[in-house]
Amino acid sequence: MKVAIIGAGNLGLSIAKGLLSSNVITSLYLTKRHINVLEGLGTNKEVNITSDNAVAIQNSDVLIFAVQPNHLAAVLRKNAQYITPKHNVISTITGFSIEKIESIIGEKHSVIRAMPNTAIAVGKSMTCICSNEKSQLKLNTARKIFDTLGTTLVIPEKQMQAATVVCASGVAFWMRLIRATTQAAIQLGFDAKEAQELAMHTCEGAASLLIDTRNHPEQEIDKVTTPKGCTIEGLNEMEHKGLSSSLIQGMVASFEKINGIKERT
């Protein structure tokens, strides 16, 4: 599989690192305006680094666009002549619809939108995917790419904005919760390194329990709460201070912001 990542910023580099560790590619083109920041990846024989998007497109079968939302239209217009119906076009751009991509490169092309998160760099991304009708046969290729980098879910395009909040922005939300747990552990007597270790692996364990058992979170909570115990005391205090409502309100605020981005692009 010959893949080009157009726009090797934070997300693009995360995808690249994941692909390089998965052994599903035969070549990987990375493009960026200033290529000096990518020099470390250039030592890999499968990697080609260039500032010329046209070169990357013409030498690849799968095109993953990971540029800034306000740059995508210009990049597509400038390179539309090099994008053929044989290409599998995958956009990771927030708020940029399939219809708008088709309006620039043409309706005969296979267009897929994918919303991964930065955990893709360690093969743990939750990636949501949607596509136009022409992409049904190529959808499996996209799923193959992102399944090697975590877990995928095919959804209707109308849900992509919400998926961005839950999965992509969600990484930041979970990081903040882990940070808070770390700070609490320090206050309870652990040094900083130990505290983060405890917070990270407890979080991982909790998620793994739900993934493996498919239980509802409350089922697992019930297993560690006893009458008049310390766990229920802590949970109730957190809820009194608005833990759940604050998280929900924050995610809704992100969703409203992302809809604003969609309207402007």
C-alpha cells in the first residue's frame, strides 16, 4: 500500500508513526511546507519527505489529508489535476464535508472522512469513518489502515462533528482527568512520578475492564462501592461538585464550537 500524508503536522505525524509500526505500507510520502522538522523520519527507507504535494500524490494510492481546515480547499484546488478516481482520498479535516471535497476534486472520486485521535501513534486510536457512495469498495482499505492503528467505527457523516468531540477532543479531556488524579495522588503522599504511574495505569485498567467485559460503567462501579465506604463517599463528593455535569457541558461546548467551524469553512 502506497500512502501519502498531505500535511505532516501533529496528527499527520501520529498517523505516520502508527503506519510505520504496523507494516501495512510499502511506501509513505510525508509532505510539509518546512520539511526540516521531518528529517528524523527520513532515515526510514519506506519514507519519502517532500514539500511538493503533487509528487506525493502522483506516487501514492491512498491520500490522507491532515492539513489545517482553512488550508484544505486551497491544497485540493492546487492539486486536483493529480487526484484521479483510482486514488483513495481520506480527509481527517474537521468540519469539511464530503460534498465540499467533491465540489473541488469532482464527484467521480472516492472520498472518505476519518476522525482519528493522537493515540493513533501508539495504535490505540478510536477512529470514526464515513464515506460517499463511490467509496464503498475502498472503505475496507481505509478500515484496514485505521484498524491497525486502533479501533474503527463506520458512522453517518452527520455524526462526524460529535465524533470529533468524543474521540479526538476526548483525548484532551481524559488527559486532564488523569492530570487531576495525579495531582490528588501527590497531595495524598506519592511523588510526582509515582502519582502519574498510578493514575495512568488505573485509567487504562478501568477502560480495559469495559472493553473486555462490555459492561456498563455502573456495573463496575458497583463492584468497588460498599455501604458507607470510602469509594461512594468520594464519588458523591465529586458529583456534588459537578464532575459529570461539567464534563458533559464541556463536551457540548466543544460540539457547538465545532459546528461554528463547519459553518465558516
